[in-house]
Amino acid sequence: MRVIKEEVLALKESSLYAERVKNNVFPVIGEGSHSAKIMFIGEAPGRNEAKTGRPFVGAAGKLLDEMLVSVGIDRKEVYITNIVKDRPPFNRDPLPEEITAYGPFLDRQIDIIQPEVIATLGRFSMDYIMRKFGLDDVLASISKMHGRAFEAKSSYGTVAIIPLYHPAVAIYNRDSKNILMEDFKILTQYK
Ligand code: URA
């Protein structure tokens, strides 16, 4: 992980590198247990994350923390990261070329952690992970996929991929929050 961090810090080819330098902020590599059973993968850092270098510490992070508490999972026992490691300006959606640039770092993080469960947060990480594990044929919209476990083969064994809505959708929407909370319950099978 230290090597990955050094390489991301030096990733000058990324268009987001210039943003990072201009704004004097940090890339977000990830945090949590390196032997976690469950790995959460979000989209990209927001303002608070880029300021602190930590994933999910802003409003979406508070929601994520609340969800974890609701199912009795300790944040320190999981690993939390994003596909894109630098903040896109104005929190816009990550561009395909940004996902291509940062994806290999995420791939290496998965190989290091070897999680039993990959919980994707939002459609970008769902798409990336389902394709990475050869599940293109079952890939559908997140409204059809959320809250279900899809079994896949990885280099280290079987992995359950669980697409979840991004916590940001639940910040101002009570119905979405209830769906997210209901979906999180599936994770208790893998604690
Ligand atoms: N949204 C994300 O997708 N990731 C973060 O780390 C914070 C907000």
C-alpha cells in the first residue's frame, strides 16, 4: 500500500494531478484493515476527503458510518477506498480516462487485501468491479442490482460482489436511506 501511495502521489499524467497541486490537497488511497473481509469501493474523493487524505469523512461518510453502525460492523475492520484517488473538480462524475488511469491501483489494492466481499458504492464502482470480474453479462442498472450478492472468481478464490447505492443519494432522501439500510443487512452474513 505504501508503494501504491508513492506511485499515486507521482502520477503526473493524470489530469487530476494538476488540480491536486493547485488546490494543495491530497490523493485518497484508502483506509482500514489490510486483512479486511469486506472492502468498500466508492467513486472518488470529495472536498473533505481531498483535504484530509481519508475516504468517506464528509457527509456521505457520515451516512456510511451510520450504515455500518446499524449492522454492527466496525469501520476499522473493513477497508474503504475509491476507484479514482484524486478529487474531480466540482465533484463531477469521474471520466472514463480517469477510471482507466486509477483502476490499476484499485486492482492492486484488491490483490493485497483479498477481500471475501467487495461492496461497491454507486454505479461507477459497480460497473468497474462487475466488468473486472467478468460479470458483464449480469450487469444492469444499479436499481436492479443493489443489495444482491454476485459470486465471482478472483485470483485468490471466490469473492461476493455486492452493489450498493452510493451513500450520497441517501443524504437528503429518507426513502433512499431506508433502502440503503435494508441493503446493508446482507453484509451481516459475511462479518
Ligand atoms: N464519495 C466517494 O465516492 N468517496 C469518498 O471518499 C467520499 C465521497
